[in-house]
Amino acid sequence: MRIVLLGAPGVGKGTQAERLAADFHRPKISTGDLLREAVRNKTELGVQAKQYMDQGKLVPDAVVIGIVQEKVSQPVCAKGFILDGFPRTVVQAEELSKMLSVCGSELERVVNFEVPREEIIRRLAGRRNCPKCQAVFHVDSSPPQKTGVCDRCGENLVQRSDDKRETVEARLKIYDEHTAPLIAYYRGRGLLSTLDGFGTVDVVYERLTRLLAEHGAT
């Protein structure tokens, strides 16, 4: 299983990647998680990335590509992986192809999640995160037992700066601009599948696993 899950922020690809990783015992590689970890740790990379993330802008290709290359080259990825949120540009896609070619492998499937724009904004703007244990809640679909307080550790919940409505809208606009060519890139190589990402987690997961099985990517 060497797959890429594409889709705008908030379509649910991260959640689905987690389930695939657990069920098929393949590592999930999330550039978003890696970058946020770097920001929390205030590494040199994190400091560079934060200024882009806070404004809803894409982190430069060179930074993201370096992180992914390091992960993909590790032994744990030898039998496959699930890429979540990478590539986001054609340049990144071409670099990924080069990385895999060096290892004598290639992508099996690229799945593009589609969800209505207003639903994406509702999902992201309602998220609340725990800065201590990293638990995630939602004011509508999965609220904490006590408003504004983490169920796990009691820390006050926060709204990430890149989850505020105005930043979400900026992120979606940038995503659309950069991703249209990427979708065309993978469609032209016969790797792209489109998946309806609207519905419960279980329903979407069933659609996803069925799609991957149909294309021999499980």
C-alpha cells in the first residue's frame, strides 16, 4: 500500500489515514503533524513554517519535501505508507516520484476527497485543540464534557490560528489554486480516484477501502 490521500483541509483525510494505518499496519505520514510538531518544539524549521501556517499559506516546497524524504527513506516505510497532505503541488509530486524511483517503487493510488465548501468551514472553524496532550474536539460533533476544557488532562482548549474562519477561507483558496494542476497531473498518469468525503467516518471509510481494493492498493 503506497497511496496518497488528497483533499482540502477539513475533508477528513487525516482521520481516514489513521484508520488505514491501524488496519493495514502501514505508517501514516502527515506533513501537517510533522510541521506542527516542529512549531511546538520551536525548531529552526518550525520557526520558518509558523509564519506561513499562521496566515493559512503553504509552507515552501523545499521545507516540506525535505521532511517527507527523510520519512519515506526509513525502513518502516519499505512495505508501503499512507501520505496525508503531501504532495500539494506538482513540484512536490515530481519530487515524490523521484524519491520512490530511487527506492525502486511507485505510487499505487491517489485518492482525492471531495466535501462541500461550507461543510469544510464548519468542520475546521469548530475544532478545538488541547495544547498539552494534543487531543482534538469539535464544538458541534464531539464537544468536551466541560466547555472549553480537555476531557483527558483538564487543560484549557484553544482554537488553532489556522482554524479561524478567515484563515480557513484563505487556506481553501490557496489549496484550490495549487491543487487543480496536481489533480490533473495524477489524472493524466491514471492514478487518480475521486471519493465522496461527506458522511460519517464509518461510511466514508467503507467507500475508501472498497475503492482501494478495486484498484489493488490494499
